[in-house]
Amino acid sequence: MNPYLILPTLKSYLCGKRKLDSNSSYILKRPSELCAALNSQNITIQYHPKNEKEKKRLIEIINFLNQSGKDVTVTEFKRIFDDDLLLALANQNVNFRVCLRYMLESYQSAYNFEMEYSLEHYQEIIRKVKYFKMKVEEFCQTEEEKVFFVIDQLANFIKYPSIKGLSDLELTPVSDFYASIGRGEAVCVGYSMAFWKILTELNIPCHIILGTVPYEGENVGHAWNQVCINGIWYNIDLTWFTNDRNIHNLLQNDENFKIHFPDDSSVKEQCLAVYPRERLNYFLEIVKNYPNFFIEYEKEKGKKIA
């Protein structure tokens, strides 16, 4: 059986824990427990390498377990996505698939799903994110510039698909940042995850907020973000901004976002300030003059392949 590299669920990231699925599983918390772990078929490696030596040791352990026919899960990293470690594992030709789980408890069933990707696809997304991060840091100096740069770039790259009549299963492929950053087509969860992913890479505090909004007489599932600029938290709905370019969806306080109803499970901040409109328009005007670097990456990739 091919081992799995399972990235932690959003829920487990927030709660700091993850339940095992069966009694035949073993949580490997340190390399010294390897002998005891071999008595189980399902092994969850639940520690994070602190240096290159420990990273090399982790790769050796996964290789050994792979050869032993074990079902391997690597989880509970410091972040949900430890891209550098995953690339290091991939470069060692470790045999696994990338399995991304979003079992978002207390949320609508449409967003309770599990997705698997080929390792080749996953690596390509990481490279794209790293390329974009390099461009942001090249053109922007302050947190404000970086946030607006990301807003503009994502809003002009991601398209909202036609989802009328789609089932929960059909919604799954457009509900994460692999869809939004990778293919440029996503629903609200994909928008919010893309925004969170990029800002996390830039070390700018950001949350994904899950909840509901009113639509056609009822409350429907939705996702948006909160972002911290210069120590001040703001609400932002990138999906709605992309659809109508209404700046009222950018960097607002809780009062102006009162038709957004967050789930109790979402980690959220108190947003008391509204970002100054004049300054908002100023930055939006500046960043729109740059080419879209997601599209540029695809063009450069195409040239190399050709």
C-alpha cells in the first residue's frame, strides 16, 4: 500500500490535535519509537524535524515504512503546509500521495471533503507560491503594500465558476487553494485559502473565517478572511470584491461586516477599525499597474517546457 502524506485538517490545526481512525494505528512521536510502531499497519508520524539531520532521518523512516508496506501519515507539522519539508521528501523519491483534508466540523456538508493530488501537481503549486512570494517581496516594502498587492493579483487571477445545480461532490474540486492558485477557478473557500496561504508565506497574520451570509432568503455557507495590518485587524471578503469590485468588502470593521455570521469554531479577532478609504484607493491604484505574476509564472513555465 502506498503511504500517504496527510496534511493536518484545518480543525486539527486550530485545536492542536487529531484523532486516529482505527485501533490498529500507532502515533509515532519520536524516531526512537519506530520498533514499537512496526506492530501496527497504520502509522502516524506526529513530530516535526527541527533541523536538517532530523529531516534526513524522517525521510529514512518514511522510506523504511514504505518498503515495509505500512500506511504512513505525516501530520502535525508546525504549520498546516510545511512546503520545504514536503519538497525535501519529494526530492528523495519517497513514494506517497498528497492528501489534503478539510473536515470542517460544524460547517455545511459541501465543505466536508478530502482531496488527493499527485506529488507532481503538489510540487508545482509550491513552486508557484514561492515564485509569487518572490515577486511580492521584490515590488513591495510595507505590510500595506503587500496586502493590496495580493488582493489585486488574486482578484484578477481567480474566477468564480458557475456552481448552480452542482452537488457537494462536484463542488469539491473548486474549494481549495490548489484550485484557486493552481487553476485560477474557485469558490469562496478557495479564495479565502489562497489569501491565507500567500499572506502566511509573507508572515502577515491572517485567518480563514467560516460562516454564513444571507442569500435568496436564507443563510448559506461562506468563507472570508481577517487580516492584520500594522497591528490592526480587518475583515475582508475577497470573493465578493472579485465579483463586484466594491471596496466595501475590503478591510472593514465588524459593524460593516454584520451580514457575515462566523461559526463559533472559527478563530476570529475583534475588528474595530475601518481602513481609510483614501489610502485604500491609493494602494489599489498603485498595484493595478503590475502584471499578474500568476499568469506570468504559467507563461515562463510554458517557455521552459517548449
